[in-house]
Amino acid sequence: VQVVASIKPIHSLVAAVMEGAGQPTLLVGGSATPHTFQLRPSDAEMLQGAQLVFWVGPELETFLEKPLEILTGKSTTVSLIDIKGLQILAVREGDGFAAHDDHSAEGGEHKQERDAHIWLDPSNAQFIISAIRDELIKSDSENAKLYAANTERLLAQLNGLDDEITLATSGFKGSKFITFHDAFQYFERRYGLSSEGTILLNSESPPGAAKIREIHKQIASGQIKCVFTEPQFDNKLVRVVIEGTNAKIGELDPIGATLEPGPELYENLIRNIATSLKSCLD
């Protein structure tokens, strides 16, 4: 079965379920980010030949929305943000997050924009791999037993990973930090962490001078222990906002930009986030 997965964390989960039956093709590779990715003719050709396409959804891979409508006539496309069972959080707005109420994207009178970084909660990943298994079995029933067995093994591994990360993050629950862009809400909520805000409100445009001054003032107050960069972005802004303060610089990678694609990437990605937080905050 010809399978395409949009980004590295999703590709990793698909590869793990498919292990022994085939390998999915990764669309957004290397250190590219889905926020700014542009589809090439070779990518369009790959999509056209796919039987199954797994992506998070239009909130994340905006560049895929129209091509999937046009190109994938005979293929099944699976928007993972729409599967049942996921905890979906609304996009956080404003400069600081700590005072915001916990809310779901489906809650309240008005449906709010969904935060698409769903894979950063390992409990969500369990629902994702079950959905991947079901779609693979529909497309390739000959390997149904293999997909089911792989999924059972993965579910057990993810339970173990969740316990491991719960323990690893327990020592710095009250520590305050700022991220480069708001990609880590699912990880924070899962493990009781406290992000105080973000440098980029919009991942596609830099903050203005007033916003930079505001962040610097917040950090200079002494409560922010760390400001985290991401490998996909220039860290010049982070150096500017911490200048003259006691805050440290760390690095968090939400999509595995520096990791080799494959079945192990997902667990390594989650572990690396916990390790980076611990080394800067604990």
C-alpha cells in the first residue's frame, strides 16, 4: 500500500504501525516546517500516486488543503485532528498564557480555532495510531494481523513513555518559561507545566518592537527561568529578549527537525522535549 505522511511525528507513528509491511513516504522532511512549506511538483506526483494520505489537518498543513482536494482522486485522506477520542485544545491568544482558563476547542458558544499540535500529548498519539491501524487495514487487509500486533505493542510503549515523562517532568512543574512559538500546549497540559507566553504570536511573522520590549520586561522581572528557541527558526530574537536578564536559553523541537525519520522518531521527540526542559529549568 502506497502511504504518504505529512510531517515527521505523524510519519513516525505510521511507520511504526506499518513496520514489516512497508514504509510510508514523508512529505515535509529535513528541518522544514509545515507553517512555511511549499509543495513541489514531485510532491504533487507523490500525492497523486498515494492510496492513503495521513495529515494533521488544515490548521497545520495549510499548503495541503487544496492539493488534497484536487490531486487525490482515488486515495483516502485522513485528517487526524478530526478523529474521535482526541483531546483538542483551542489556540491560545494574547501575550501570556498562565492566567487563561483550560478550555477545549469545541467548548463554549463559539467554536474556537483548534491547536493543531495534537501529537505532543502521548495520550493523543494512542488514538492516532489506532486510527492509522484502522485505515491501513481497510486499504491492506492482507496485513491486518501485522498492523494490529504492531499497534498493540505501540500502545504499551506509549503508556510506558507517558509514565517516564510524567516522572521526568515532576521536578520543575512550577518553573516558568517562554517558548518561541506556541507549539507545546498539549505537552504542557499533559504534564502540568506552566508556559508564560511566546515570542511569536504568529509563526509566520516576527513580533514588533513593542512586543519585544514587553517580553524583555516580563523576563527581566526575574520570574522567567528559560526562553526556548526552536531549531527551525533563527534564535536572534531570543538573544535580544533575554539580554541583561538572568534567563537561560534552551531549545525545544516540536516536529523532530534534527531527528532521523522512522519508527523511533516519535518517542525520541517526546523524550528530547522533556530532557531539554529539565536541563534548562530543573
